[in-house]
Amino acid sequence: MARPVDREKRVELARQAVDVLGREGLHISTTRLAEALELKRPTLLYYFPDRAIIVEAALQDLLAEQARFVVERMAEHEHPIDQLYARICAVHEFHHGAEERVVFLTQALAAGGAGRMKHIIDIGNAAFERQRQVLEERIREGVRLGIVHDCDAQALTRLARSVVDGLMVQRVMTGCELGPVHEFLWEHLLAPLKKDPCREVN
């Protein structure tokens, strides 16, 4: 009976392997990849029977790390509109200067086949959708409590995700600074939704 794979070890190896693949290309041989990781080829294949599993493990790890970072930033605020703004800024802060890694991982996973790509997208969407629904309900509760102006909470949270994703792409393609966009979004869309003028974004 085969011994179970050490998950923490596999995640760490996946991170290192993705760095190698990013430097040397997706088509390097398994032998060369093992050498770069200072492993024997059978050991590499034990942890990763195929190349797509490396990318999948690294992307799942990155998404989980992002989720923890974003939740911590959101927890610093009580007002749901502040939380929404914190969410947008936190995702961009987490990836700042390293947006290419998300693009590379996504492209690498796509190269592994449509089935695997759909699988990881479904995992990511499930996590993000749950977080979005929770925040959406907090905004609705804010409306009921009189601290948020009446608005379409679902449309607002989906717009926020579009901003997050769209600005990530722009950052990769143009290197644009996101701070001014964040400020404009806050001043002209989000801040006006707050009924409590005493609360400010820290």
C-alpha cells in the first residue's frame, strides 16, 4: 500500500517547481525539473505524477493564502462598505508586484487541459462566491440598520469583483498604479453609500 503524500511538503515543492517552470519554461523535462529541485526523478513523480498537478497545487495554495490575507484585512472594519473597500484593496495589495504569477499559473493550468482548468476555476469560484454572498448579506443588513443607503447589494459585490479582476489584468499589461483608481472608487461610489459620515476608511 502506497504511503500518503505529505501535503505540506507537496505544497512547498509546488511553489519551488513553479519558480523553475517560470524561469525555464513549461516544456522542460521532468528530469531537469527534478534536478533543479534537488530531487531524484522518482521522488518528483511520487509527489507530482503529472505536470498539471504541480500548477494546480501551487494555484490552490496561492488562492488559500490570498483568502486568509483578505479576510484579515476585512476584519479590521465593522461597516460593510468599509469591508467591501478593504476587500478590493487587499486583493491588489496581496498581489502587488507579483501579478504575473497568477497569470502564469492560470496559463500553465490551461496548458494542462480544459478539465483541470475548469476544476480549479470551480474551486476558486466556490470560495470567492461564498465570501461574496456573506458580504452581500452584510450590506443588506446595513441597509436594514440604516447605515447603508438602499442599493442592489448583489450588483455592488459583483461590480467589486469585476474591479478586482479588471485592475489585476491592467496592472499586468500596463503597470498602472492602482491607488488613484481605489481613491476614485471610494470617493465617488462607495463612500456615498455610507449613511454614517463619522466612519472613515483607515
